[in-house]
Amino acid sequence: MRLVAIFIFLGITMKIIELKHVNKRYDDGFVALKDINLEIESGKFYSLLGPSGSGKSTILRIIAGFTNPTDGKIYFDGKDITNLDPAKRQINTVFQNYALFPHLNVFENVAFGLKIKKVPMDKIKAAVRDALHMVRLDGYANREISELSGGQQQRVAIARAIVNEPKVLLLDESLSALDKRLRKEMQFELRAIQKKLGITFIFVTHDQEEALSMSDEIFVLNDGKIQQNGSPVDIYDEPINDFVARFIGDSNILPGRMIKDYEVEFANKKFQCADAGMRPNEKVEVVLRPEDLDITSPEKGKLVVTAQTQLFLGDHFEIKAIDADENEWLIQSINGCKLNERIGLYFDPEDIHVMRLHESQEDFDARLESYEGDDENE
Amino acid sequence: MNNKKARAFFMIPYLTWIILFVILPILLILWYSLTDSNNHFTLNNFVTFFRNGTFLRMMLNSFWYAFLITLVTLLVSYPAAYFLTKVKNQQIWLLLIILPTWINLLLKAYAFIGILGNNGLVNKFLQLFGIGPVNILFTDFAFMFVATYIEIPFMILPIYNAIKEINPAVIQASEDLGASKWQTFRYVLWPLSWPGVESGIQAIFIPSLSLFMLTRLIGGNRVITLGTAIEEYFMTTMNWNMGATIGVVLIVLMIIVMLVTGRRQKRKKVNL
């Protein structure tokens, strides 16, 4: 224990959960996970992000112990827990639709885990009070579950889990049943709770905005495989492939060719860029985020396009335009423009994100490291 | 036509039915129980019932058998209903369970006489091993066995429906919070399926209090319940007043059972 305290003091995080070569094939033949390897460190907020059927919930169920992997191993604090009962794992779950006990009131719901562990009543009361305080439900102990709103039920579900002081809290699409405003509010709150408790949160979601706003680290999943993992900023700024680029944020994705380091060709033009480490003339895909494109005059623009439709979305305009090669461009700009007229698009070299086709995460990380190091030397 | 009038109109057949075949008969039974054979008002019938040990013993007997039948039925039906919610082709299994209830009770009773009798199927089977013939028919065991057999579908169905309605995530939540299989059953599954168990108990315990055909055909009149007594007074000794008195006691007992099983526990408030 003391060792752990020292590590935390020094800011050294420890590996708490590890999945090694985990595969999952369901009885009906559906392959949900293909050779998943991931490491979870203590005290961080993780998101498993992906569309439905990507395998994110299956990973969560395997960590919780509700599903066994077809093969592979799960380690918790270095111990193999692959076949351990969910009841015996130091992990608690906040379920998708909360799964509160409808026959018990708020106090009994939150106290459930502690009563099972035969904790003395006075200690249960104190712990439940603290947990309800943490989720800002002071004074709700004697309410029935049916009397609570969706947001309040959500809080009870969180309190019921954290009262057991788990080392890891799993949250399965926990905010998806809430309306937009409440969801926003809960995002801030979840993050605050995680910081205060200092335990690991693993949050499963299909909502990229949710994942980006709350996480220390995101695992992007598709088709039973981890596509990319990294900090929200890394994943947004440097998507590893077109799936990630499309799934996270809006993107303009074009085929291109790497001429040499820091120079790329797309839309029949050559551009300065910030990427390197590829073979000369290697075929690549180029991502330009719509919000990185500025509208200017055709003379000043690096690219000339014709605006076709324009939507006013309150804080910005969303413009669809087409270039000379019939490539479609999505532009998000504070200023609107006239339709069916030629406009110039301006962007900086750093706004061009070059993706190699079929690059593994290790190669991707190594390449980024090599020339990001260059930047610092300059 | 306005809605209220329409509703009142459609209620007429049902109300007529209730008045003619439920309320009126109960009032008649009450009348008979409170009068003597000369139609004079008297409480003597009730005094006799509660003074006479035979009646009280019969009442206890009825309770005891109804309790046993309900208990055995519950013990068989609960696990059956639980596993029924887990299997494939649930509709077919349900049909197989419901099917026997479509057959007339009397027919089933006679069938069991054939099966359990001295020359019946069971004894023939036992004789293959050189046992018997064993006297099975007209025993307490035979009565219990057949009564349980007949009641099982009425217990399985409501429990099955109640378990089916439970959100499976709630069971997982219980395990997630550290509960063992037994604790999950005790604190989550059982209380959540209780409405089904309650309807099952009411559907079986209450009619079992007044079983009389089975006691006669299968129990061979060795089992005497309030039901058999009522039949005796109305059909054999023609003492309708005493028969009606037993009936009134039975109705009161049934109401008490309903109230006890339907009782909702008041929750204690906690101060944190």
C-alpha cells in the first residue's frame, strides 16, 4: 500500500487492468472482438468510443466479468482474473439504463453492496450519506426510485457503485438516456467525481463529443478492433485512418500523394505540410477539418472552390462547396459567403493531417515521435 | 351518446351477473348461517362451530392441507418457472404446461384412480421388482400428489410472467455489487418476483381450503376438509344452516389470506 501511495505522490501511474490477446466470438458466430490488447492505468478517465457493434460494450462486459472472452487473458493489478466471478472483482458498473433495484428506495439501493459485505449499519449510513453527497443527492435517501427523474436515477446508480470504493468504475453508455442539457451537465460532474475519487473510470460511449470532453485517453473501436488510442487532442489532430477521422469530428478526406517530407499533393496541387517519415510518392489520405478552413478571396486562397449550400447553425455557418475536380468540401466558418461564387480556402500547413494507408499504432506513434522531436529542435 | 352513459350501458350485463351469481348467493349463505331451520334469527350455528372441536379440527385440517399443497406446488413451480424464462422455445414449454388445465378435473381424477389403484400402472411397475401391491390410492400422499399436480400450472404461469418482467441488468447489478447467487435470489429475484408468487399462492391456497371432490375420489374420504363438510351438510344431512355457517367461516378465512398475502411492507425511514 505504501508503495502505491509513493507512486501516486510521484505522479507515476500504475497499470491496473490489462487485456492480452482478447477475442470474443458469440454463440451465433458473431465475432465481437479481434485480438484486443489494452492497458488501463490507475486514476485516469478512459473512454471506449465506437459505433454500435464495434465491440466496446463487449470489452466492458469482459472487464466486469459478465462475459468470458473466447480466448485471451484479463489481468487486474497483475493477477489473472479471466475466470473470476463479477462479484469478486474490485470493479463496479454503472449500467446503461441504470438497473436500479425498483423494490428498494434510494438508501437501500446505495447501501446494497455494503449490506452484502456485512458492513455495520452506522458505517453504511455514513458511507451512503457521503456517496449521495458526492452525486449531489443529499436528502434523497428515503425517496422511491419511481419518484426520481432520469438524471437523479443516473446519480443514484453512480452513488450505488462508488460507495463500494471500487478501484475501477465502468460506465456503460451511462449518459445516453439523458436529454442534451442534462448530459452536458453530467459530463462535467462525472469528470469532477473521477478527479475527486482518484479512481479509474472506463466510459463506454458512441458519442465522440462525450469521449473528447471527459477523457484522459480514448480507445477508438471499430469492427472489433482498436483503431487508435491516445489523448483526445492527439486523436482529433492526428487520426490514424479514415475511420477515426470520419468518426471523430467532421472531416474532409481526400486521396493524396506524399512528394517528400513536409510536402504533399492533393486536389492536383502541392502543399506544405507538417508530416514526414513516409516513402517518396507514397499514396496517402489527407484530412482537413472543416473548422480549419478559412474563407478568403479566390486570389488569396490556397484552393478555389464554389459554394453550393450554406446552413446557419447559430454560432457558425456550415458551407458545402465543390472544387475544380468535383471534390466536395465541408467548411465551418464564422462568416458566410455567397452561393455559386468562387471563393478561396486558406489553411496552414499544420491543418493538413496526412494518414498512411494501413499503418499500425506502433508505427504511427514512432513516426509522429520522430518528427515531432524535429519540431522542437528547430 | 355521451361516454358516461355508454359505459353505464355496457356495465349492465356484468352488473347483472355479479348481483345474481355472486352478491345474492353470498347474502343467501349469510341468511342461512344466521337463521335456524324455522327461519328464526340465531347465532347458534356459529356458537356450535366454534364450541365443537370437530369443526375446529376440520378447519385446522383444511388449513394444513391447503398450506402443504401450496408449499409443495411453490417448491416445484418456482425453479420450473425460473428455468422456463431461460430456455429456448418458451411458447412450446408453456403450452405443454397449460395443456393439462384444459382437461376436466373429474377426468384427471379418474385417470389418477387408474394410475394409482391396486391394479394401476404404478403398482404394475413396482411388481416388476417384486414389490407390492402397495396401497397408494386413498392415502394422504395420493391426495397431496394429485392436488399438487393439478395446481402446478396455476403457480408456474404467474411466477413465470413476474420473472420475465424483471430487467436482467438488475440481476447483473446485484452480482456486480458483490452478491452471491443465493444473495441475489434472496434480495433481488425473490422480492421482484413476489407479485407472481402472491397471485400463485392466492390462486392455489384459497381454492385448496375447500377441495372436496379430490378428497373424496383420491383421498377416499380419509382427508376431511371444510369443503367436504359443506358438501356433507348440504347434500347428505340437509342441514343447510350449518353448511352455510361453514361457508361463511371459509369466506372470512379466504379474505384474511388475501389480506395477509397482499400486505405491503411499510419501509422504515433512515436518518443519515
